[in-house]
Amino acid sequence: MGQGGVSVVAVVNPKSGGGRTAGRIAEIGGALDAALGGAEIVLTQAPGDGERLTRAALARGATRIVAIGGDGTLNEAVNGFFDNGAAVNPAAEFSFAMNGSGGDFRKSFGAPGDVLEAIAALKDASPRPLDLGRVTYIDDAGASATRHFVNIASFGLSGDVVTRVNRARIAKWFGGPFAFKWHSTMAALGFRPWRVRLTVDDVFDETLSLSTAAVSNGRFFGGGMMIAPAADPADGLFDVVVIAETKTRDMIARMNDIYTGAHVTHPNVTVIRGRRVTATPAPDQAAPVFAERDGEGGMRLPATFEILPGALTLRI
């Protein structure tokens, strides 16, 4: 038990699910009582709160964090498990119940989409290892920064799409999958390829003209796109999915294949598995190459991605 008798802390984003979570706090509390025998609920109010509240809870003795919200909430929570790169409490467990506009990470585990069902499933959940990604990149201020990610980090067209979605208002009213599909189509219409040198361990080193590259721990991103159908979040490896330059009309025509995973059979798609990935703009790439991690932007190349095998203990 932590100080004050609290061992489980639920970090809840009341703005997730289009703001609907705010009206379900009492229900969430009741579900946590039934599944886990109770939990302290702390609410995020601003960007970065999920990380700060998680780190503070672990520092005062919490042994389990339950992140409740969308993919961004999960990203902040897993970053809160670390302080200057070191685990705050290596024995602590991580759980989640998703209630966001995308909810991509849960799909890799077949976890329920309803937040109350997901919490109820925690009652009989067993612990398992969970890999994390760590990425060092250039932030919007031009400085080097390092963050963890639990699902997928990517760059190219996807970075453009994430920027559009995060700025969106009207499209999000129709749900995460619609918002991502709409803005993916809009971004594709103005597509220009990015020239990037990509290396994966000692097995791949090429300069490419690409549309998107996804460094994948999980299988889904972008509101349901199965970008990495064979990815396993506990195998100690990234699945790096590279979609090379293609004609705009072909990109739009084949967009539905990404939702089924069929895109990996296309000749312009390459999948490489590895532990360390570096991506650097080619000398002839004048414009910045933007990136994202778990649906959060503010990143650009060059970047280095590293897998951290079994960095967390997951219980869902």
C-alpha cells in the first residue's frame, strides 16, 4: 500500500471521449470499486497533467496506475513512470481503460471500447510484460527532446495528419476514425514526398522518397488504421512500416487497405524489424519532416527510436 493506504491511482482525462468522460466520473469510480476494491481518482486539467500526476502518485507509493482517456492520456501516463530516464517505481503496474476519440492502443489487445467494460475486465487481468519506445527528436523550439511512446511513432504524411487532427474541431464531432480518415484524405491531396535516410539496426540503411514511416510497437494508429498488422508489444522489436512515394490517386484509392492491414502486400510498402531506428532528412530535403508519437505532435526529424523491452508491467 502507498502512503495513506492508496495503492491504485486512476489518472482520468475528463475531456476524453469528446468531453463525455467528465459526466461519467461517478460511474468510473463505482466501476473501479467493483473491479479493484477502489482507487484514488485524479483528474487532468491541462496538457502534461497525466505525466505529472502519474509521477507524483508513484513517488508517494502507488503500485498501480490506471490511465483512463485516449491515446494521448496513455502517452502522458507512461512518461510519468519515468523521471530523467529512470523508473520511479520499477515494481508498479500499468493498466488502462480507453475512452478517447481514437483508442488505437487497446485494439492491439482486443480490449473493450467502453470504459466501464474495460475497467470491469481489470478484475481478472493477469500481468504481462510491455515494451515501450523511446524517441529523441527535435521539438518545435528547435531543441533536442526525449519522450517515451507506448504505441506508434511515425513521420511524413502521418505527422501532417496528426497536426491537422489535433487542430480539428468539426471533424472530431463525428468521432476519431472519421476525423483521421477525413484529414488523411485532405493531406494526401496536397502530398509531396519526403526524402529521408532511414537505418534500422545493421539490416537496413537507405535514403528513400516516402509518404509515411511508422515505428510500431502496437498494431493500430490513426483512428483504426492497422498500419503494422504483425506488431507485438512484448517481443522486444519494432515493426518499421515504410510506405514509399506513390501517386496521389493510388494513395487515396488504397487508403482503405490500411484499415485491414492489406497494404503490407503492396510493392511500395516495406516492413523491417529492429531495435534501433534512425531517421534523418536527406541533404536534398529542404522542408522539415514532421513526426508524431501516440498521436501527439510537436516533433521533427532527425530522430532516433529505441525499443525498451519489458519496460512496464501491463495488467489489462
